[in-house]
Amino acid sequence: MVPFIAFLSAFIIAMIFAIVRWRVFKLKKDRARLEAEVRNRTRTIAAQVKN
């Protein structure tokens, strides 16, 4: 029973770690996409102001 509990504990910890890493990766990806969109819109607004 003890090896099963140890395995289950390790599995749960590994799953939590994997979920956190996936979430951080997704947040970084979304942040990069949003920053690119802001740059593009800023460029568009700046071009409109010049005209």
C-alpha cells in the first residue's frame, strides 16, 4: 500500500507541475500575440494621424 501511495503522490505532484508549466507557456504565448497586436494597431493609428 505504501508504494502505491508514494507513486500516487509523485504522480499528483508531477501533474500539478505539468499544468503550471503549460499555463505559463500559454500565458507567454498570449502575451507575445497581444504585444504584436498592440504594435500593429499603434502603427496604424500613427499612420492615420500623419495623414
